[in-house]
Amino acid sequence: MGALLVITNLPNRETALRIAERLIAERLAACVNVLGECTSVYRWRGAVQQEPEVPVFIKTRPELYGRVEDAVRALHPYELPEIVAVPISAGLAGYLDWVAAETSPPRA
């Protein structure tokens, strides 16, 4: 079992927190870091853009990626949101176990 870091950027903190809360409530993520505002510079439709964004780091399991992507897309206001996943190849075993436990159905 591994872990996955999913990264996205949102236009504001309120939207980022709404997505974070949904992912945690649905056990699709063990932890979501909503970072401070940054400035993103990119080319979109032939023009260079410079916009404030709020980066979000989502910790989950690889097998949940599709559901995480669907949940983020459902609430993301961008036409083409950045949603990328980076495999976590190493980490503190206890933390990775916690990610797995928090993204699994609760035991009855």
C-alpha cells in the first residue's frame, strides 16, 4: 500500500476549504493542507496570465485518485483545473499507516 500527494490550486481560500472539508468528510483524504496565497504565472489561450491562487496538498491512497479527482472537479471553478498526483515513494511508516487508516471505511 502506498500514498499519493495530489496537488491543485484554487482561486481563493473559501473554495479551497470547501474542497478540503468534502474530501475529509468522504474519507477520500487523510489530510488536506490549504496553503497561503501565491502568485501563479502561466499562459492561457495565448496570453500570459498572472493570478493569485491558493495551493492545496491532498494526502490519499493511489486507489482513491479517481474519486479524489472527481470530487475536486465537481467543486473546482476553473475550466481546466490543475490536478496532479505525485506518488509518495518514502515516508515515516506511522504517518503513511495513518493516511491509509483515515482513507479506509471506519471499522464497525
